[in-house]
Amino acid sequence: MFRKVLGEAAGAVDRAVVLAMYVRSSRDRASADRMGHDERLAALASIREAYAPDGAPEAEAFFPAPRAATPTSSVVRDGVVDLRWPSTFEPWLADVAERYLATIENRTARARLHTARDRGGRPRSAVIAVHGYMGGVPLFDEPQWPIAWLLRRGFDVALPVLPFHAARGGARRGAPPFPSSDPRLTIEGFRQAVSDVRALARWLRERGAARVGVMGASLGGYTSALVATVTDEIDFVMPMIPLASLADYAFEHGRLGGGDEARLQRAAIDEVYAVVSPLARALRIPASRALVASAEFDQVTRASHAKRLAAHFACELVTMPGGHLLQFGREAAFRSLASMLEREGFIAKRPA
């Protein structure tokens, strides 16, 4: 009973946040909202044809391997540095390239790196932890992750900033333009996010990381899952309270209307985003190295997203009490992560 009461309270917080996000992004949705049903379907079909005229492009072409990051660093405090490096990403569609690249600040990738020295002189591993929508500010992102816990277990922790978020958004105010009401900008945003995370992972290996894993929350959960379907350069993945389907999200939150029109639009959106969907490609690492965490009363990216992703990956699913923002029992999710890392030989087993 107590768990249900807490969960319903957390769900109420989520619903309030969804409403606030909807209001905040109203300006960007204006042109899309003016479209009629048939016009929307035609626009979606045109975008699908532009990105996948002969079916989904091969991952190696659509997500080309970036060069390793060459960051400059600035010390924040002992064991913490901020990294900046040029994002070498290039849009796939020439039609949106100028618009996408217009925000100069977004051409610089950023991350905050937490490090510690290994007492035994052994090489440390690293975790890349990707924030959710409207994140990217360390003051708010750092408490979301068990950084001290990971540092004690031999993992440095890198917190990258997603495209157009926080310092990468320039002078813009309001909701970040990624994800966007224009699917083309959303697709390019995920391509850039994957490119930047892979560049960071390569740099972490070059500096000596024995293993590199990726975890992410919400929008970052989608990003971490997508990375794991386009490259085997990472060693493990843990999407938490993940977004798994943009079409499902729009349908669940009433963005598509109702009836047959909503179902048709949902299917069309799914087809458009297949090129950047973690549900459209196979996991590139062993399923034993993947773990998905959901929140039982999540009203933002509902538990169905995590269940669908875990089923697609054929991997372990752990369910936490609480909602999207107010998660209770996160310790259980990270204990499951520790068990996975022990089982795979990435960390030593701790005495019972």
C-alpha cells in the first residue's frame, strides 16, 4: 500500500512535468499542429523517403565512426574536469544542414569527467552517463548518478551534454530544438549524439580505460540504447527509465489525436524514425552485458518503453518503485548493474 501511494504521488509529479514540457515547447510545435491529418502523413512519407529510399541505411554509413575526441580541459575541482572538443558531425540531409549547423555552440561537444586514482595502479574503466531531456547542467545531472559508487568500483564517470542542450544551445531560451517537431532535426540530433558519445568513448580508451560502458536516463536512455545497436565499441549498456519509441510517446500523451488517424500517424512516425530507433536494429554487444531499468509508475516514458526495449535486447529488466523523476529504490537497479559487471568479469566480486 505504501509503495502504491508513493508511486501514485510520483506519477502525479510526472504528469505535471509533462504538461509543463508541452507548454514550453508549444512554439516549436506550432507549424506541425497546423497540419491536417493527410498533410502530416504526406510530410512524414516524404521524410521517410529522403532518409531511406531503399530501406534503412547500413549503420556503418548512417553512423560513421568519428575520430577520437581531442578535448581541452579545465579543472572544476580535485578529480573533476570539464572537457570540450570539436564535434565532427555532419548532417545526412543537405536540405537541413544549414539550419542544423546554425547554432555555433552546438558544434562543440562537452562533457564533465570525474576521475579517481586506482590504489593498486591498475587501469581504470569508464562509464559514460547521458542525461535526459533539458538536462546537461552538472549541478542537476551529477546527483542523478551514483558517481562516488562508480568511482569506488574502478570506473571514471563522464557526463556528456546532448546536442542543443545547456551550453550547447547558444542564446536560445525555452525547450531545446532536439528532439524537434521536425523529424529531420530529431534524426540528425540522434546521429550527432551517437557520434559525440562514440568520440568520447574512443578518447577514454586512448587514455587507458580498460572498459567503457554507456548508461542513460530518459532521452539519454534512448541514446545509450541506440549507441549499443550501431557499434560494438562499448562493453555494456544500461538504459534507465528510457524513451524507446518516439511514436509511442506521442501517441501515449495524446499528441496524435484519436481513432484511426492517430493509429495511422503512429505507424508513419515509427517508419520515419526507424533509421535512428534502437528497436529497429539488433544489439551489437552480448545481451548479458545489457540491463534496462524501468520505474513502475513512470508517466513520462512509461514502463512499457523499458519493457519493449528489454524484450528487443533479450536482456534483464529491473523495475524500480516510483516515477520518472521521483524514483525510489534506485539502489536495487545499481545493485543489478554491479551483479552484471561482476558476472561479466568487469569488476571483482565483493565479499558477501
